[in-house]
Amino acid sequence: MDSLVALVVLTVFALAAWFTGWGAVRLLRRAHLGWYAGVPLLVTAGSGYGMAWLLWPSYCAGPAIVLWWACALFGNISGWFCPARGLHA
């Protein structure tokens, strides 16, 4: 039972990171190219440091920040490469 709870917590953590990265890209979709490319990466880095700061007394802060960065970066990449719904090139 404990491993199932841990798996659910890990999944929610990874999905929150992914949606953070994806949402940052979606919010800046119509912005200038420099903002569109740079700000989501800053959001990814800043939110990862924020999560590590929240978990800092624990030994899981290091792996958590790496997992957060990886999932948020995949969210950024999927936001950049997915077609915008309702918008035409």
C-alpha cells in the first residue's frame, strides 16, 4: 500500500512539473521569439529551485529538482512542438 501511495505522489509531482513547463509555453505563444524561447526555461529553472527549497531539509531535494527539471523541460518541448489549436501558420 505504501508503494502505491508513493507512486501516486510521484505521478502527481511529475504531472505538476510537466504542466508548469507546458503552461509557460502556452501563455507566451504569441510573444516575441526571445520571450517565447527564454521565459519558459526560466520558469522551469525557477520552479525547480522553488520545489527544492520547499523540500530542502530532506535528502530527496536533489532527486526531486532533477525530476522536476526533466518533466518541466519535456513540458516545454511538447508545448513548443505541438500545433496551436485554432491558430493557423
